[in-house]
Amino acid sequence: MKFDTTLIHGGVSEDKDTGAVSVPIYQSSTFHQHVLGGEPKWEYARTGNPTRNAVEQLIADLEGGVAGFAFASGSAAIHTVLSLFSQGDHLVVGNDVYGGTFRLLNQVMVRQGLTFTAVDTRDLDAVAAAIQDNTKALYLETPTNPLLHVSDLKALSSLAKKHDLLTIVDNTFATPYNQRPLELGADIVVHSASKYLGGHSDLVAGLAVTNNTDLAERIGFLQNAIGAILGPQDSWLLQRGIKTLGVRMRAHEANTQAVFHYLEKQTKVAKIYYPGQPGTEDYATAKAQMDGFGGMISFELQAGLDAKTFVESLKLVALAESLGSLESLIEVPAVMTHGSIPREIRLANGIQDELIRLSVGLEDITDLIADLDQAFAAL
């Protein structure tokens, strides 16, 4: 099946008992076992639930994996995957990752004995130089949050395999509609499914997928042991959201292209970060491994201009955490999503105080441009 068809008919797309084309919400914490000591398909909802199973199978199909796992948040998915590693292990991590991921690594996982080195994963030499004898994995986002840098997944996965490392990719910004890291050599994919996959700002969820049966068994064990699973109601909402991912992404991307061309003409914009910007290193890599450039764009105001004034002047675009939803959302990473990263590290990684991240929604583009126009006029 083509991708858009798999979105609708992949995984478990109907209830086998009734023929319902919308998988029911199995709001049950436990299941009747008819044989003592048998091997029932369903026993306790932390271990498995039919509604959650449907969305887990769907994301596995979309990412080309052997198994998918649904969690209560993207951070829960990342935490569970990082729990594959042990005290004394070392990770190489992209230096431009979501602030919550950095916080999890820097304030939680290090207390449990993990260490990590942050590098620009676009630089293969820097990644290779960061690998130590105890390095177990390479963890990265592409495109990154918030600078939208794009790393070469084939080259990185090949380098990781030479050193017997796992490659773990956060595919939240691209979504499987535009990029499938497992096909490019990665071992595990994670998502904050609260974003484009859910798509409606009505759920918090995380996903993980692998194409390795041994890893699938280990992640499944950790999912059950740690227990940060996605409930049936949110599993149903997530599957419903995923089914329209294709049509939504096409609309997101068309609007984002228009916003990019608008920002190019703004004298109050110092720099634009967008994978679809021709002539950049990120553009060349994105063209090679992605099917589209996504719905995210970041830009820096000219030095001295106040990001607070700009975002608070918007009337249509919502100042809010998160991204990837029907409505346009804007934020200032230095204050919001990446505020947990020390300022000196933020600045070293290119996250200026004037940086603004915009998740372009599905509103009429003329309304979006008019709103941006009046906010620039307020500066």
C-alpha cells in the first residue's frame, strides 16, 4: 500500500468482532482469564490493551518497524528507550535537541550513571571523535528542535554500526510522512506523538519503533516494567489523528513555504532556519533523505528587537508550547522549550534570545501573513 493508504488501513484498522471501522476504546484495566497459568492475549492493561495495540501496530507499519510502543508522553518514550543502557554507558547526543530531552539526560540519567557528549551531528568527524570505548548509542533529532538542522542519517547510521552503536532518532518534526529513519539505517525511532501525529492539541503521547526483534523484546519489557503507557482514550485519539496525517502535512508544508518566502523579505529578520531554504547544507541533506520540508520554521529577529513584543502582539497565532497542530503556535525557545538549558550552552549551540520558533498551522495563509505583518509593525 502507498503511504496515504497505510495511514488509514495500516495496523489494526477495524474491530474484528463487530466490523467497526473505528477501533473501539477498550476502557478496561484487566481482562478475564479462563485458564489458570495460560497465555492469554490480554491480561492487564499496563502490559497490553487492544486500543493501544492498534496504534502501536499502526506506527510500526508507518515507520517500517517490527514493533511499536505507545507511551504517556514523548519524554516517557525517550526515558524508556534510554533505560536500555546501564550505569557506566556513554552516549553521543545531538547538541540541538529538545530542552526536555537535554534535561532528562543532564539531570536524571547522569544521576543513574550514564554520561553523554553533545556534538553537532551534521559533523561526522565530530561524532566520530566523541565516540569512547564505553559509548553505546548515538541519539539525535533531525530536523532538530529548534534550529531545524538536518543530519545525514545514512552516514551516521553507518558510522554507528562500525562502532557497534545503536542509532536512535527523534523523528517528531519530520514525521514518517517525510522521513523514515529505520529505512536509512537507524535502530530505534521515537516521537512526541502529541505533535503532528496527534495533530489536534488534544492529547499527550509518545511512541517508539524498532526494526530489530531483540530490541523490540527489550523495549517491550521496559514499557511494561516502567509502566508509563498510553491509556486507551488517548490511544484512540492518536490513531484517529494519524489517519489524516498526509492531508494535514501537505497543507502545513504549503503554508510554511509561503511563510518562508514572506520572512525572506522582512528586514527585521536576521536569519531564517528552514530545511527548505535553498543553498544551505541542511537543504541538500533534506532533499536527499526527506520527502518534504515539514511545517516548522524558526527565525531570529535583528539584534535589539524584542521577541517578547513580537509574540505578544500576535492575535491569530497562539503563544504556546508544543507544535504540529491545526492552529499555528509560536514560542521563544530561550524562555520556553529550551529554558531548562543553561544560557551559555544555549548560546554556544546557536539558540539566541531573539530566536522564535513557529509551527505553521492550517489557517488561510493570507490571515497568517496579515497577523505576522502587524506583529512586525509593533516592533
